Amino acid sequence: MTLKSKLVLHPRQGVEQLAACYHGGPDYVELETHGISPEEVLDFSSNTNPFGPPPGIREALSKVDISRYPDSNATELRRALATNSNVSPESIIVGNGSTELIRLIALAYLGQGDLAAIIEPTFGEYEAACQVIGASVIKNVLRAEDHFQIEVPQIISLLENHTPKILFLCNPNNPTGQYLSRKSLETILHAADSSLVVLDEAYVPFVDNAWLSIDMIERNNLIILRSMTKDFALTGLRLGYAMAQQETIDILKHVCPPWNVNGLALKAGVFALQSNDYLSQCTAQLKEAKRYLVQALSLLGYTIIPSSANFFLMEIGDAAQFRQQLLKEKILVRDCTSFGLPHYVRIAPRSLPECKILVEAILKQRNTN
């Protein structure tokens, strides 16, 4: 006879109601259902460098001893990042992607019922991190008729009326590609003297003539997030970092798990920082491919939202249907329904020949329908 416990264990209140945050990239179960292998897919749904990691990185990674614990302090990588950014290594913390750092910030600074502010549409992990903690979220929703431009006076009004503990800002914003000026951010930081501003610059390496924000961490109410998975195509390894005043970084270290970044990712990060010429070559090719796609799709009659980033929004009508039609051609675009934009898809250009394949596939689907 098998004895069964009558004790039913329940998670803390609210955990079972947490919704998964939807992201771009391939859904491997979905691909399997369609009989498509991941290697066959042309992925325009992920905002990463489509040309892959810098040459030579695989050889460098083959020398990493994976039988040893990684450096829990990421010392070598932090020093390289510090040199590259002209800040102290003590002002940097490395994470298992910037998503982990977003959750560490929420864990360190938010509690049950605390208020965080988000400008939408934007990256869904900000709200997800708040929900995990049990914090409340107030939103400023941008308007399509304004091309989703961020209105600084509205943000200032939100800060003055609600005094959130954290304001999340993605710059350039995902998925809209809108890019705030330095003057705008300075105005926001001044108004947010009672709030912590989390400035997510994951896509700033792809912006032409991007301005430098690093000196602003001296204000003490700013954390800057960067993602090495986007520009250096290290998505499978997960690597990001945050920069702030040392006191702020020390607080995040208190809630950061040990060995949060694996040894392969740490070595890849150091190697990538020595390959800046490669990144500039990739961004030049992406700029050309983006220009081609915007022009070609506009000529087909689609509305393209102007973007400063390496991706753009396209108004399509039924985004879910459009995505499924292209999936039949083994092409992925990002259905923006999860951003609250069911009439838009987000497209991240790839190489110029691959962009031409996308345009041909769209033409084929239009002619079929």
C-alpha cells in the first residue's frame, strides 16, 4: 500500500497567476510541429547581429576549462568593460543576459506593492520582473499616430504625480526603435530625483551617432544596462552588464547568485571586446540592409515606423496571420501582439541577400492571397 501525503503545498500568493513573457526568436516546439528544423529558418524576429560572433571566438572558447567554476566576480571581463567604457570595474556588474539584471534590480529595489513606471510599448521583461516581486506598475502608453514618440512632459508628469521607485526606459526602445536625446534624458533624470532610472541601452551599438550616457551615472539615480548578446551575437551564451555608482552595484551584488555567468560566456565577452572592427563592419552592412528593406516594403504599400535601431515596426493588419504565412516559407518575423500592437510586426534586417528573400516571400504570399 502506497502512502500519500495529505499536505498540499502552495506557492506564495500570486505566483500561479504570473504570465510568461513572450519573446522573439524561434519557438522550437512550433517549428517541430511544422516540420521545420531551426537551421532552415531565416530569423528576422530577433534583434541580434545576424552575422554571428566575431571570427576566432570558437577557438578561444575551446580553451576554456569547463570543469572549473567560473570567476563569480567576472574580474577579467569587468576590467575589460571598464577600460572600454572608461569607468571603474567596481561600477560594473555582469549578468546572465540583461534580463537577469532587470530581475536583480527589481529584487533589490522593489517590494510588495511598490510602484514602478514603464513606457509602453516596450520590452516585456520590465513588467514581468515587477510582477514576480509583487510590485505595482503604472504605464505611459505611446500613440501610434505619433510614431510612438516618447513625450518627455508626460514622463515628468508621471514622475511628479506618482513618484515610482523605479522608471524603466529602453533607449532605443524595443519594439519602436525611438531614441531619446541626451537632453531629454537629462530632463527626465532631474525630475526623477526620488526614483531610480533604469536605462536599457541593449541596442545602442546599432544607433548612428549615438550619444554617450556613461558619465550620467554620477547622478546616483541611474543604472545603465547593456547586452553583449545583441551586438556580438552571443545569444546562446547569455551575457549582459550594468553600470552605476559603486554603491548601487554593491547593492545588486547582495542579491546576485554566485557563478551567475558561465565560463564560456565570460571568455566570449573578453574576446568580443577585442573585436570592435568586426562590430563596425556588421553595423555598416545592417544599415545597408535596413535601408533596402524599408524602401522595398514601403514601395509595396506598407507603413514603416521610423526607427533609430537595427529593427523597425511595420503595420500589417493581422500580425499573427502575417507571421504564420511567412513561417510557411521558413521565415520568422515578430508578431507584436504581445506588445499590445496586434496590427504590427517587428523586422530586424539580416544580410542583404536574405532581406531580398524576405521581400520575395512577402510578394509570394500577397499574390497567393
